[in-house]
Amino acid sequence: MGGGEREAMNVEELMTGGTVLPITRWGEPVMHAQTHPVTVFDEELAQLARDMFATMNASQGVGLASTQVGRDIAMFIFNCPDDDDVLHVGVVCNPVVTLPDGKDRNFEESEEGCLSFPGAFEMLARPDKAVCHGQDVEGNPIEIVGTGLLARCLQHETDHLTGIVFGDRLNGKRRRSLRKKAAEMAYRYPADWPISDKLPFDPEQHRGSASPL
């Protein structure tokens, strides 16, 4: 940041003014490596957050990690409902997720997908509660308490920043199923998606799946 003071930034300011970026796919090295901590909280970081919000909105996601736009820094964004359908929006840098222990840990199995492996979903059990500590886009400490889908989102996006994709958490059978589904739907997602729109469902290309995603 520059030497002068500036007003605190609201997350709403980061949800406009961004440029849609292509989403990085599984297999690219940045997707499978540990990220670097965010140490500089400046306008460049804020603009990356804006671009990530624009990209997430264009791809109709609820969370997006910096690695998914090719950046190897520890930051993710989210716009996701919790178990009470309350919408939570934010930016988290240098996240650390804490999960319940022992009898307080309840697993919920639900369908999970990833914008970096588009068109494919598979069932995955995760704890139904999560607490995420980190910093906002200006370096201020923050805490997000997640339940339901938000808890899953916090875990999923923090995984990305440690080089883990959710397919790594599946057993062999489900991982093979996920890859098959992604291969069947790959024709719908251009290399620069979501800059270019997703293509319409084509039964001739899909070959055998019961219904489009």
C-alpha cells in the first residue's frame, strides 16, 4: 500500500469492477502445489479479488481460490449460503480451517463439484461445521463460522491453497466416476471458459448419461 491512509474497504466494493479470467483446470501445476502466504495487502490484491468475483459469478460458483485463476497465493473468495440459507460473502487471505473434534464432528455426505473440473460432481463426506480464520483483503483478522454448504466451501477452497483438489479426497471408484463424468461434459467448456460461454448440452456428444448437468 502507499504511504497515505485510505478508508476501509467493504466487500461490496470488490464485487464490481472485475475482469472475467479463464479458470485454471486440474492438471496444471499451480493447482497441485502449496501456495505462498499473502504478505502485501495493496490495490493489486484488491483488483485480483475483483477479478475473481467477476470470474466466479460468470461461472456460477459459490467459491473460488486464487489457484483457479493461475495465482499461487493463499487467497480465496466466497459467496455462499450456510445451513440456514443466510448468504455469506467475503475474501480470505492466509486461511486456516478448524474442524470439530470427537463427538462434535458430524459428517455430511453431499454432491461436490469444482469449477476447475467442470461438469462433474461426486458424493463426498465432509464435516458439516468449519471455522476459518484468516485476513481480509486489507490484512485485518477475520473469522468465518460455516455450516452446511458454507462449511463445505471453506474446506474446499482452503484445500485448493494447499494443493489439494476434492478428487484427491475420493476413493478410487468415485474418482474414476468423477473423471468419466468430466470427460463426458468436457465439450461444453471451452479452454477459456468462462470468458467464452459454456456450450449447450448435446445428446449426440454426451452418449449415454441420463440427464445434463
